[in-house]
Amino acid sequence: MSIIQTPNGYTLDNSGTRHVVDPVTRIEGHMRAEVNIDSNNIITNAVSSGTIWRGLEVILKGRDPRDAWAFVQRICGVCTGTHALTSVRSVENALGINIPENANSIRNIMQLSLQVHDHLVHFYHLHALDWVNPVNALKADPRATSALQQQVSPHHPNSSPGYFRDIQNRLKKFVESGQLGPFKNGYWTNPAYLLPPEADLMAVTHYLEALDFQKEIMKTRTIFGGKDTHPNWTVGGVPCPINVDGTGAVGGLNMVNLNQVHQILKDTQTFIKNVYIPDILAIGQFYKGWLYGGGLSGQNVMAYGDIPDKANDYSAANLMMPSGAIINGNLKEVHEIDLTDPEQIQEQVPHSWYKYPEGVKGLHPWDGITEPDFDVSSAKGSKHNIEELDESASYSWIKAPRWRGHAMEVGPLARYVIGFAKGDKEITEQINMVLKTLDVPVTALFSTLGRTAARALESQWAADKQLYFFEKMMTNIKNGDTATHGGEMWDPADWPKEAKGVGFTEAPRGALAHWIKIKDTRIENYQCVVPTTWNGSPRDEAGNIGAFEASMMNTKVEVPHEPVEILRNLHSFDPCLACSTHVMTEEGEELTTVTTGPIGS
């Protein structure tokens, strides 16, 4: 037994019964969670592990910087375009390349489209089943469900009892067939589920509606980016020329597809207003007493900011999405972020399966090293069948990034806390609306429920901003400005012998940055620090735990062998382990052969 007090305020006690969740499903990538639960069913120790490694950063060494975006967007199968955008920005920052206003508007529309799409898919198809019981929906009265929807969303066009009866019959056939698909192996008898049958049926119906509508949202990125999920990007602008002369030229933007985008943006606003926001508020009414999972959100949060109003200006004042860092819960002081400062951003590896040179505790990403050192000799079990990790040793393929030595939470909740602290009018009004509707204090914001609500609110914010930039672009076009690409500094002959840059964005999951070093027109070093690296980090040199681990601490688990509460807390971050775990030799050679599954399988 050991009891440890961490510097960031958590008492870790591993004397309770150890429970392992491996793999954590409904996420991108491979993840393992281990917790100790005491006799009162309270989590007293939490361990989060990224359990698979892969490589994309290091294979960029020696390549043309203008090609980096095409490689790094393959880091993930979900947040592809946002990695490409961040990569392009890093090269533009290094080489001093500017982009036209139309390119900035299109980039923002594509990035905001990803925000909306990712949040929508995350809630309905990855996270909702932690709160919604589809089996219980079979008990619902369709008339009562219709009345509930008309109460929470009076403008939704599909609200008749017959509509819900049809959905219920489809669901019944699905369940009776035994082919439960995503509903299989759920803890559907667990008392942690609190919704009445009618709310479950309404939510399952919207699960299906969102599944159908999300493909419409993707068309925006396809039209502007040429394809999706791996849209085309280019240094100096965007790949799509604007042709509004009526010719409908192939490969360009004409009034037909611009009008199509405009309609999708308006439909997106409507879906969020009539479905997503009402569902969050309706479900939140039944769970507003379940205020676990806040973790670091009430202590240390960070956002780089994003969505520049004017092109080529990435200062905090020009970013529509908030930036800054809050430390120790002091909402009265928001610190500025400088991604070029080695004193601010460092990655540590004392509990990661990597090694640094002797005496080096942390490295700024420009000087980052990714050298594997897989050692589980102190864990219980064998190398190929780990029964229990040893958190006092190395236990994850994720590094431990820190801002001025602090473990930080990033993501929609972090952005909204920072916006709230800065007095952002739109964000403050949205937060106050939720707090008033649910009749909860502002402290309820610092919870898994708050994290889930922040995503919905941000999707509404992003949908509104998409239309802002669309109208801005159309005004430029009407005034004769159709430029979408800047040509300066495109020729490597014009580049300096050495250059370095950093590109950043706010991905749906949180703060994302790519750091690049260029020498003799080729990439000398390239490092990414992604949102799940921040949130999913293991312990650091000082013993601080990361956001995932902090969110699980002190949570009550109704049925320890059915830990739906663990899934609620972890899923609220929308983990992307695929982004956060990369490694390969400099030569790109195979290091070893592994089974690409979770450790222990």
C-alpha cells in the first residue's frame, strides 16, 4: 500500500481493489485505464495509458516542408484537416508566407466545420451511450416522448407520436435480432443510468438523425478541400480557386457549390438549435447532481486560441476563439501563451516509454527527441500480457507536456473557462443560459457534465462563425477579390538557409501545435504536441497527474465491474490516442514487430 500526495493536490491511494478497463472503446486509438476503488466504491488512484505506438513525425526529416501537411494529417483518421492546417501554418510561420483574406475565411470555415462535425459525432455516437440507455427506450410511451420533445424543442419538425413509434419499432427489431452493433456489451441494467424511457427514446432517435446529418456537414470540407477525410491543403492559401463567371470550371468554386455550402451552414445552425442543444439541456436535467470528473478543469486550463478574424495575424486580440492559461483556479488572471518560449512548453518522459539524454528532464518541441524505451519489467504479468501497470515506473506511450511545469487540461471546456474568465460576451451568455436552465451554480461547470455541455455550446458558436466568414468571403468576391493563394516565398531558392516556425490551432479536442526546423530547404526536425498528449499525459518529474487521471479521481462507481462512470469521465475528453503516440527511427526502419492491439491482448 502507498499513499502519495501529488503537487497538484491529489491524494493517490492504491490500497483499494484494482480494476482495469482495456481497451477503452468509443475513442480514436488504443487506451487503457486502471483505477483503485475503496470499500465505498470511490476511485482513490487512477492510471491512464496510451498503449500503441506508431510513427509520422520523424519520417518527415529530410523532406520538403511544403509536403509536411500531407503526411501529418495521416496522424489521425478523424482530425485530419486540423493537423494539415497546423502544419501549413508552421511552414508559413517559419518562412514568412502570407495568405489572402479569402484563404483565411475558407480555412476558418473548414476548421469550424470540423469543430461542429466532431462535437456532433462525439456526443451522439461516442459519448451519449454513457448517459442514454437504448434498451430502456423500448419501454417508452411514444406519445409521452412526443410531448417531451415538443417541450424541450418546440421547433423540431419531427415530433409526432407516430414518428417516435416508428423509431421504437425499428429499435425493437434491431434488439430482437441480436445484432446490437454499437449497443452490444453495454451496462444497460446499471443504476448509473438515470433517464426515463421517454428521454432515452428521444435521445436514441436523435442519435439516428445525427448519424444521417453528419454526412451533410462533411460536404463543406469536401467542396473547399477537394475531399474528406483527408482534404487538400497548400502553403500560401487553399487549393480551390474561385470561379464565379458562370462557367462552372472544374476544380474551382462557383456559385452553385458556394450556394450549397451556404445552405449546409444554415442547416447546421438549425440542427444544433433544434436537436443538439435541447438534448444536452434535457439530459443534463436528470444528471445535474452527477458532478464528478472535473479534474484539472477547475485548476489548470490552457488554450492557444484560433480562428483569426484577419489573415496573417495570430495575436490573441485577432483570434475569435479564446487563448491563455489559468493556473491554480485563479480566474482573475489569464496568462499569455508563447509557444516559442522553452520556459513555457516542455515535454517530460519520466513515466513514458521514451528516454532522454542523461540529466535532461524536459525538452521544448523544437529540440524534441522521440527515442523509445519500452520497459514493463516492474508491471504485474508478462510483457505480452500485462495484468497491472506500475505507475511508479514507465507506463504509457504518451509524453508528459507541461506549461511552466503545470499539468494542464485543454479542450472545449478549457476554452470556455478561459473565455468566461476573460469576459467574452458570447461565451458568458451561453454559459449563463445553461447554468440558469439547469439551476446549478457556476462550479458545476468544472465537471464531466460541464465538459460535455461546453462541446455543445462551442458547436453552436462555431456554426454561427461559419456564416460570419462565409458572408465575409462573399462580400470580397462581390468586390472583385477572388484570390485564394499567395505566391510569395514559394520557391525554395528564396528561403533562408535555416528557419524555424510553429503553427497552432484549437482542434476539436484542444490545443494543437506543430513545431518545425528547416535547414537547406529540408525539414531538420518536426514535433507535434496534440490535445491528448496534454490531457492523457502520465505523471511528470514532480509527480503531477494529467487531466485524464485527475478526472477519474474521487468518482463514485455504482458497480465496480461495470465502470460506466470511468467511461463517462474519459469519453468527455473525446480522447485521440492515435494523435498522441508516435515513434519511429530516423531511417524509418522497423524497430520490432508488435500486435496492434491494446497491451494485455
